[in-house]
Amino acid sequence: MNSKNKATKIILNLIPIVLMIALIPFVVNDYLLTGIYVVIIAISLFIRHEKGDFLFLILGFVIMMISEYFFISTGVERFVRNSLFGLMPLWLPFLWADVFVVIKRVIVILRR
């Protein structure tokens, strides 16, 4: 696979993440934003599902929720939107979960 093909595939995988991040200031209801994220993730996985995607999705969700909890409890981070456990936005672990999937996919693309 040539470099131009790789770059195109990487950009296509990043589009959902960029969209998710772009929505944050416009959708102030965390529950609605979480629902939108779930739909974006489902569509992304429906369009292209690779081996290991669900594992990385679950790992990203759990690992980053724990990590964010640690950062918040030590005072490193603070969120104004705290709909999950009164600490962080409900949508944040979903965003991180999808980021994990995209990172895995980018690594696979770069290895080819």
C-alpha cells in the first residue's frame, strides 16, 4: 500500500473522531451527546468492522474511564460537565473508546 493510500485510509478513520469532538460545544445535553456518539460508533463499526474492534472499544471505555477518574481524583483534570458519577461527562468514555479503535486501525494501516 502506498503512502497516499495509507494517508487516505487514516483520514477516513479519523473523520468520526473529529466529528465527535466538533459536536461537544454544540450539544450541551450530555445524554443526547452520548446517544449521538453511540450512533456514530455504531455506524462506523457497521461500515467497517475489523477483527478486534469490539475488544478495543471495551478496553478503551474501561481503561479511560478509570484513568479519567484517577486524573480527576488527583486534581489533574476538572470537568464542568459531570454527568457520569458526578465527575466527568457521560460521553467522554465513549469518545475514548472510539479513539482506541481508531488508534488500532491506524497502527494496522501503517504496518501494511
